[in-house]
Amino acid sequence: MCIEVHKNLGPGLLESAYEECLCFELAKEGIPFKRQSPVPVRYKGVDLDCGYRLDIVVEDQIILELKSVENILPIHEAQILTYLKLANKHVGLLVNFNSIMVSKNIKRFVM
């Protein structure tokens, strides 16, 4: 679906535009997802709301972290790994839509 969205929009838009269109595609296909799902930071046994949000969680299992940046940096990879840990999920996809071929800019992470 990321490829379909990118094929129709191309690179250069804000992350929010790709997120909106990707959610449209997921809903159209009847695939359960949550958008901008809050993820607390667990600190000394207490869950704290620090404002972190998961872009999209598909079927309560897969985190989709969307970017529209020139290059994926190590901090982006660290971010999705941290989100996987905080959300207690095992699979995540880091997708950079700001590229000529989005298929070469999808990176899978497994915890």
C-alpha cells in the first residue's frame, strides 16, 4: 500500500499527507489499524504520557513509522526500535516517502 500511495503522490509532500492516504488505503481494504496511537514511557514502574505517538499500528501488531526526509538517519532507526520496545511490538516498518522509489526506502525492524 505504501507503494500505491507513493505511485499516486510521488515524493515531496509532508508526512501527514502520506499518512492520510495510507490510512485511506488501509480502511478501503478493511485492514484494522490505529492512527497516532499514544505510547507511554514506562519509568520506574509508572506509565508517563510524554506525547509520543505511533504513526500507524496495523492489526495491533505492526508499527508503521512514516518519514518524508532527504535521508533516513540512525536517529530514525533508533526511534522505531524504541517505539517497538515501548509499545511491546515485534515488527516495524520505517518508510521514507521522500524518494524516487519508495520500495527501496522501506526498512523492516524485528525485535
